[in-house]
Amino acid sequence: MGLDITAVSQAVKTDLTFEQYDEDSALWDTHEHIWEETDFPARADGLPAGVYRVDGETLGFRAGSYGGYNAWRDTLSRTMLGVSAETVWANRQGYQEAPFYPLIDFSNCEGVIGPQTSALLARAFARFAAKAAAVPDDYWREKYALWHRAFTLAADHGFVRFH
């Protein structure tokens, strides 16, 4: 088990029910879904639960095992903010304006990040790309590039779904 990521651009909410989506596997190539966001609703940027037609691009990747993703995210926090992810979680008020905060303080298993928050994160990933390139870990840098691409896509009227 681990964390999978699906990022889409140009997503349009449909009137399809979850049952229709589940029963019609032909829709799986052109549609995505969002469950109701309960843990971090502000990160969804107001996107309602439902089935979405994807008129743009889709990117899917494995972020890693849950523990592996947590280690990657901790390295992101230490590299970009100078503190561990646990320090950020313990002092949310102090880090809310920090780059990468919406990703560092987010679920490691499920949820949705909407287009406005994705745009914010895409800008942070672009801004700190040179600093990320200096991290001496090929795997970590590959994931950094995937996350950057995911948030860039989602900033175009889409979302990033953790599942």
C-alpha cells in the first residue's frame, strides 16, 4: 500500500453519480472523481464532491509508500523551510505563509488540492527548483519534478487527488 497521485487539468463537474461512474469503466479514461474533503476542506478550493470530465491532461504517479512519502515530505520541509515536517505540524500558525505549507501540512493518504492552492504550490516548486536540484538524492529530485508537474497541471482548472 502507498500513496498514489492523480493530477488533472481542465476538469468540468458532471451530473454523473458515483454509481454511474463506478459501473461504466469506459468513463475511467476520461473522468475523475472527488470525494467530499473532510480533513483539509480549504485545500479543495471549493470544488464539490462529484464526478468530473477531464478536458485537459492527466498525470498519475506513485508518491511512494506512506512512510516513503512522509520521508520525502520531511526532506522537502527540511530543505525548503529549515525545519522538520513535524515542527511545521506542531506550529501551523507560524508556517501558514511558508512555501510548500499546503503540501507539508496535508494528508499522506487521501484528499484533494484544488486549482488555486495548486497554483500556489506550482509557483513554489518553480521558485525553489535550483535549491531542490542540489539535494543529493536522485529519487527525491524525480519526485520533486513530478509534484511540480502535477501542481502545474492542476492550476489550470483542475485538481490533485491523493488516493
